[in-house]
Amino acid sequence: MADQNPDQGSLNCFTCQTRDRTEWCVLDDAELQLLNKGRVTKEYLPGEVIFHEGDPCRGVFCLETGMVGVRKTDADGNSVLLYLVTPGDTLGYRAMLAGEDYRASAEALEPTRICVIDVPTVRSLLGHNPALGLRYLKRVSMSLGNAEEKILHNATLSVRARFAHLLLVLIDKYGEKSTNGPTEFELPLSRHDLASMIGTTPESMSRTIKKMESDGVARFTGRIVYIPEIETLVQEFEPDHFV
Amino acid sequence: MADQNPDQGSLNCFTCQTRDRTEWCVLDDAELQLLNKGRVTKEYLPGEVIFHEGDPCRGVFCLETGMVGVRKTDADGNSVLLYLVTPGDTLGYRAMLAGEDYRASAEALEPTRICVIDVPTVRSLLGHNPALGLRYLKRVSMSLGNAEEKILHNATLSVRARFAHLLLVLIDKYGEKSTNGPTEFELPLSRHDLASMIGTTPESMSRTIKKMESDGVARFTGRIVYIPEIETLVQEFEPDHFV
DNA sequence: TAAATAAATTGACGATGGTCAAATCAAACA
DNA sequence: TGTTTGATTTGACCATCGTCAATTTATTTA
């Protein structure tokens, strides 16, 4: 009677645990049927590439378990890590909606299970259900707002301030919610990836971490961060922030 | 019998010269009627602010004549110039589609005529015509791709390489089309604004321009740039670019 | 046209942060 | 457990770029 298996995840879109957190929450049963038919599940191990910059768009990816990093690399091999994609997030929709090839690559950072929905299915759903389009419009528009904010931050803030901000964002998204007081948190990323999220080098990342420790702002043990007082991070980020 | 006046521009959406270049090109006559009713024309002088960061979204702006700059400023007064908006472009749609307040400000850089379409009208059109939503999806998605590219460039390229890239983009968008050979072009921006488009200071901008001149890459006379060979700019931007 | 205001440039200086190489640490594996 | 491999840290160095102040050049305005 078990219609889903903890080792294999959901068998279809109807029983999918993460569906309510995706854009597909606006679909009716008939549309879900269509979605389910256009769907294939794939699994990736850490380091495996889901798509490459320049590849033609294969569809939209729904992350069920694991974590994916979206990277953009230039001709000289320099790269930035743009996004972390976690369960309930959709991946690859930008290229599909823009009608372009991928302009970034996606790589599994943990063992990851993903459903791929092919392009014709997504196009058909978008053409028939305006609410789905509006959902995506909201998502892409908010994402654009965040990207623009990042452009400002990278242009005006120091590496240290950008790192403080990154910590706040990571804790807010993936950590326990606690506005103030001491916080412990496990970073989901290597030093190298932390660096490429804020547009710097692993060496500068190391030195920034060391400096923050000596200043008593945070303590780092491997990927564990201990922050005595979250508010100090906010002050790092906004020098003239006051209560 | 003249249904439009060169000094006042189009009187309505039906006779609007720039409509075909906007998202509204997918609307039928009934929808145009609605659009026209939700529309108010406004004029701005250089320096006048159209909307401020933090303001609630007032609608979507259609630029008929002139030029608008979209800026983002932080608490310390540092700012970046994110976009130049020219006739046929739409403005302010990001906030509207994200359902957020404005996260950037818009300011006229030249005498500018703009039609403002109120939020309910845009919402209504989006809800009824899926093609309009798809148009906006494409626009926002491409914009997001460009923003992500900018994040990579700002993180990995020098001020000089970023400026070379900016020149190429400006010439491509607002200049005569010529892939190779000498090009003359009038920059639409002050040194200060050029600087804030690539996330640097006016001082560094000046020095970069001076260096480029002494290297024979380009000559600057006020806002006029003369580039003996466009290809050299491409090489500045992609060090290992070859034909 | 002269005076006033703003924009752009130049100079001097220093800090931030990138690069390269070496050392240390951690983790995977035989 | 010893070994190998990769990740992280540290050191030394210096180029790029930002900051501040002063000057020159344009642009307005009276």
C-alpha cells in the first residue's frame, strides 16, 4: 500500500512531498497528469554535472533531495558560484523561459535526486495556465532583484562585509531561525565555494575567517561556525546599523 | 487630421510609434483599449526622479522619448548604475512582477516622456493574455542572465576589461553597427556614470581612459570616442580571443 | 564676457586583495 | 595504520584600485 519509498522518493508528481513548495502548486489534477508524463527522475553524485554552460536547454529541473550549485565560469577558468539549489527549488528555468542555451552550469554538491520536466511539457503548461506564468514571473523577478543587489554589494563592500552577509543569508535559509543570541551552524560549502560565492579567492577567504576569529565575531571549526552574537554580523554588513 | 503631434508624441496607445517594440505588441484592440485607459503620460527633466528605492510600485513605465538611468544606492551613498532605459523599453516592471517595492531608483538622464500604466491594468492584462506574461518572462529571464554575467565580470575582470566590455555593449546598442574597422561614437553618459556602470570610481575611470589612449586603443574627446579598430576592444575583454 | 559652479583630471598615498609557492591539515584509501 | 591525495592555511610580495586633496577644464549663470 506504500505509494512511496523513502529510498526512492516520490514515485510521481501526485505524491511528491516537495511539490507544494514549487511553482507546480498552482496546477490542477489534469495539469499534474501532464506534468507527471513529461517527467523523468535522475540521480547525481557529488561533483556530477547536471548541465553545462552553452548546452541547449533540456527542460526544468525539480530538486527533490540533495543540493546543487549553479556556477558561471569565464574563458580563463575563473568562476563564481551564483546559487545553491535545495529541495523544493526549481533549476534551469531561466534558460528555458528566456529561450536561450544555459548561461551557467549546474553541479551536484551532494547526492541529489532531481525530476526533469521536458521543454514541450513546460511550454504547454505555461501556455494554458496563466497562474503558472505569474508564479515564474514572481520568482525570476525576485531573483533579478537579488542579482542586482549582489552587483551593488560586490562593487561597494569589502570581502569581509560580503562574507558577513553571506553567513547571514545562509543561516537564514538553511539554519535555525534565531534573530539574536549565539548561533551554531554547519556551512554547506567548502572554503573554495564560500569564496566563489562572494567573488574572492580561497586565500582571501581563509584570511578573512582568521581575522573574524581574532576579532571574536565568529569561531570556525571545519564547516561548523559558532557566532556568539548574530547582531555583530549585521553590523559588519551595515556599518551604520543601529537598533 | 493629424492624430499625433511631434512635440507631444503619440496621443494614445493605438498611434504610439514605439508600441511595436514593447511587450504590448501582443495585445489585441480590446486589450489596447484597456491599456490606453490605464495610461497617463508624464514628462521629466534631466535629474528628475521617476521613482525611488523603497517606494511602492506605481505601475509599469513605457519610455517614449529620452533616457532614464536605473540606480541602486547603499546606506553609505555608494551606488551603481544598473541600466540605461531608452525608447521602446519598459521600466519598473521588475518590482511590479515580483510584487515588491522598488529596489532601485530611476532618474531621467535626458528630457524624457513616459507613459505610466497603473498596476490594476497591468495585472488584468497579464491575467487574461498568457502571451503577455510569456513576453515578460522572456525579458526578465534575459535580464537575469545579463545580471549574472555582470556578477562574474565584476568578480574576475579588471576595470579596464570591464570598460572595454561596456564600450562594446554601448556601441552595439546605441551606435552604428559595424563589426570591424574604425568607429566613432557619442557616449550617452558622464564619466561618473560610466564609472558607476562598471562598479568603479570616476578617478579610476579617468586613469583607465588615459591609459587606453596612450595604448592607442581609443581616443576620447569629451563624450566622443574614436576607436581605430573595434577588434582590439574585444581582445581587451577576452584576453585569449582569436579569429 | 566674467564669475560661479560643476565635472573631470591629476597627484600622492595606502589598503585591500590577488598571485604564487610552500607548508600544514584532513580525508580517503590501500 | 601508513600513504596518498586533496583541501586549507600561511607567508611573501606587489598590482590594482580606492581615497583624499588639489588642480584643471567645462558648463552655467549672472
